[in-house]
Amino acid sequence: MDTSVTYRCLNCNGALVFDEDTQLLVCGFCQSKFTEKDLEDSEADKKADKIEEENAKFRAEILEYRCTSCGAEVIADKNTAASTCYFCHNPVVLVDKLSGEFKPSKIISFKFDKDEAKATFLRFAKKKWFVPKDYFSSDQIDKISGVYYPFWVTDADTDSEFSAIGKNVRTWRAGDYRYTETTTYDVYRRGDIHFEDITTSAISTEEKDMLEGILPYPIEDYQDFAMPYLQGYLAKKRDIDRDLLYDEVKGRMDSYAETLLKRTTNYNILTTRHLDVAIIKSHWEYSLMPVWILTYKKKHKHDSKKDKTYVYAMNGSTGKIYGELPVSAFKLTLASLGACLLAGLAAFLVGFIGFM
Ligand SMILES: [Zn+2]
Ligand SMILES: [Zn+2]
């Protein structure tokens, strides 16, 4: 085998490393194993070529835009016009050369349209009554965009191993004495743990919290990606590569595995000594998930530089909302005054809230 060549994984395109013990080539990323023959096979070449061809076709069908103000990068299909930023409402410019974007393999489509999204937002906002009146202005509510966000969805088979010190403590009293008996155990657990649909956003910015906040997506709604799904929507550009998410995803597997293995024991105190979650094989799918983004600009009375923009995200499949509602200082003052002066006058207070 020619060692000067870097062989690539047929499942994920990660770099392969030769393993002396098994005489197999192992993917450093997804842990798939291949024989030399697997890789020399012309079928393998064809498969790699086909993936490259599909990516090239995808790139040819989309345009990339960049916001002149906040720098947000989005892609859209050629027939979908993008003029202002979904995030900060400033103009966007077309980027000459698309960089690094490749075809998603899965997508969940939008389950409801803009009007229904608006109605859901309004129901949500009305429940929180410390919101400025102009929150409800149709102008603000119009600033709502359907944006597909990039996620990685990971399945993995692991061989998980855990050792710990377990302690059971028993106390009792006899006469004037109090006795404590501590029994210490060496605890060891090992098992095959399969993880399914670990969903991680491929975004490194402050939007990450927002995206994690609207999870989960119903995985049964997964479809193979096709261009028509993008029509009329923007898609946020992936700004973090799969390799950089590996530690985050592995960290989650470790913590789920530890919880699961701990649950098989029954001690008063359990202290982990060692945890090893070895990935046997894993599968990563680059996916687009539907998000309605609503932004609301709270204007400062005297200084427009102090205007504040609030952003909400709504899961485009389940309607789950994440975001911080703007608080009206005026209404808060009124409310606290109300609480002091009108304590006890419940009927009046109800009328007061209803009026707002
Ligand atoms: Zn791989
Ligand atoms: Zn922007």
C-alpha cells in the first residue's frame, strides 16, 4: 500500500490511519474500518466522485450574501431574492465567490407559514405582559424570516466503560453511642451504548444558545435534502466545521454514558474514577433545520446608538420559542407602583393588567 497517499474515509471523508494490530485503515473521525481492497475498489472512487459532483452542483445553484453591518452570512437558492439581513435588517451584498459550502444530506421543512408563526409569537408575547406596546405593531412583526440553520446529527455505537468508588453508609444508635458503618465498594460497569440523533448546531456565534434553546426537532420529520426546500427561505452558512464540533459531541456522549452507567448502580455515594467511551463507529449527517427568526428593535428615547435589538427563534417544526422579551421600563414602573399601592385590590389590579 502506498503510504505517501492520504486515504479518505468512504463514509465521512475523514483521514484514515493504518492500524498495525488489525491491519485495517481506521477513520480518525467516525472510526469506520476499511481494508486496502475496499479503498482500491473502483466503486469507492466512483462514490467519492459522485459526492464531489453533488457538492459542485449544489454550489452552482446557490448564492451567498453577507450583511454589511453585522457580517451574518447566508445562502439562498438563485430564485430567492435576499436584500436585507434577517438579523439586523441592514442591506446584504452578494458575495462573489462562494466558499466551502457543501450539500446538506438531510432537511426538516417548515411546517407552518409566516402568518401562523406570527400568530404563535403573539400568543407567546401576550402571556408576558411587560412588553412595550409597539411590540405588537405590524411593522415590527413583519421582521420575521424563515431561516434554515445548519446542524450535525450524530449516531454512534460505543463501548463504554466506567469505574467508581461506591459507598453505603448506615448509622444507628445504641445506648449513649451512635454508630456509623461505611461500606466501600469497587464499582465497574461496561456496556455497548448506542447514541441516536445527537443534534448539535454548526454555528459558533451567540446564536448557538438560541438554537439549542429550540431543540428538539422531531427526527421522524427528516427528509433527504432537495433544492426546492430552500425556495423562499434563507439558509444560514455553516461557520464551524465538523472537526471542531467533535469534542463537543464526544463530551455529550461521555456525560450521557456516565449518567446511564451510574443509574445501573445503587450506592449512597458514587465517585467516578475512570470513564472511557470508545466510539466503535459513528455516522454524521449535515442537516438543515427550519427556524423562524423574529427581531424586535427597542428604540432608545434620545440616542439611536442605544437602540437594542431582541431576537427570538421559533422552531419551524414544533413552534417552540426561545428568546428574551423586551421589557418596557414604563410598564415595569407602573406595575411595581401598582403592586405597592393596590395590594389587596385584586379586582382593580386585574382590570389594570387587562388594560395594558
Ligand atoms: Zn469516517
Ligand atoms: Zn446583519
